Amino acid sequence: MLGTFGLILFFNELVRLIWGPAGMNLPLPPYLSGSIEILPDVYYPVYRIAIIAAALAVALLLYLVVMRTRVGMLIRAGASNREMVGALGINIQLLYTFVFGVGAALAGLAGLIEAPILTAQIGMGENILIVALVVIIIGGIGSIRGAFMAAIFVGLADTVGRAFLPELFRLVMTPAAASALAPALSSMLIYLLMAIVLVLRPQGLFPVDRK
Amino acid sequence: MDLVNLAHGSFYMVGAYFAATFVALTGSFVLGAMLALAATLLVGMAVELIAIRKLMAATTSITCSAPSG
């Protein structure tokens, strides 16, 4: 884990060498940059809908590959007993390299999806790590289904918290106290959720069976 | 696998930079995005071959007593 932190430093400097210290913009094509009316008088950016569709497509594809194909079967087998799969004549090292590469590509996909909204810049990845960790802990370490459910749960909790907590607090306390407390609490909300999950179900909401 | 991979943050960044570069080069968002995905896949596999494999081999003896997962 510490070694992979070293990789972060390495990649930050490598990107600085190749692309320079300034960030890069990724302009959207015209067909993705408009808004459409999803409800009467409610407009929503097309690109955000494309993000939701892409995320669901990735989730479905990942599920199908891991659960319904031979490669997925080998990945699951390798995760539970690496030596045994190797002994059965599978090149488990090559498989691991490939799985690691796919993981990297999926992270890269997330980055390229975010690039038009934020900009591509050095250190952009560190911000997502802590949220990703929260999602993994809440979902249960090693559980793909758990990660999927927890990601929706954490995303909703974070957004709804930021949107509605200030209003909610204004009902029960003075506006000054509410405007001081609400932003603090809403940015803490997902970590509070993680703490509650850790107390009640330390193995996460959707733990993997390890028999 | 039992590896907490913090380098995903880096792949996220690298994917964004590749996408910005390839989209600018090809002029097509979808084509640039697909090239960026392929390039990030290759970077990930190279990192596994060069660094992760050796890290795991070097640390397994210390960490295998930790609860797996």
C-alpha cells in the first residue's frame, strides 16, 4: 500500500515532465454539451446523463465479465486461491497483470469522464481516493456488488446532504448557527456513515463469503 | 489480490491527460476516449509488471499474516 503511494508521487512528476505543470482542458463535442428538458422546466446537461449511462454500462459489463465468462471465473478463482489456480495450469501472473491493467483502465475511464467537467491536472486523483476508500469500506472489501451499492448510497448521501441539510437546520436553529454547522456536517456526512457502518457491520454492508 | 492500490488515483489522472491529448489529436471525442482507455490499460499492465509484482513478492512474507480482505 505504501509502495502504491510512491507510485502516486512518481506519476505526478512523470505527468509534470510530459505534459507540463499546467492543467489540460478537454472540450466536449457539441452533441454532448447541451441540456435537455427531463421534466417540464427542469433542464439537465446531456453530458451528465451520458455519465450515468456510461457508469451503468460499466457496472453491467463488469458484472457479466466477472460472473458469466471463463476469464471472470478464473479471476474469482485466483482471488480465493491463487496457488491452486496456478497449479491447474493457468498463467495466473499474466491474468493478474491483465486484471491490474483493466483496473487501471477503469480508473482512467473515470478520469476521462471527469476531465471535461473539472480539468485534467496534477493531483486530481488524490481527491477521489478517500471517497473511494469510504465506498469500499461501506460496501465490504472485495465485494463488487457492495462497491456498486455503496457508491450509489454514498453519492446520494453526499449530494442530498449538501443540498438539504442547510435547509433542515434552518428549521430548528438560528440561521447563523445553521449556516455554520450545515456545511461542516454535510462534508463530514459520508465519513459519519462509514463510522456507523464500521460500528454496526465491520465487514461492510455486502461482505464477500470467504469459506 | 489483497492490495489496496492507491495508484488508481494516478491512473485516473493519467486517463484524463491521455483523453485530453488524444481527443485533441484525433478531433473525435469517442475515438480519443477509446485510445485513452487502451493507453491507460497498457500503462496499468506495465506498472504491474515493473513495480507491483516485485512489491507483492517483497511484502507478502510480512503482510500475509494480516487478515485477508
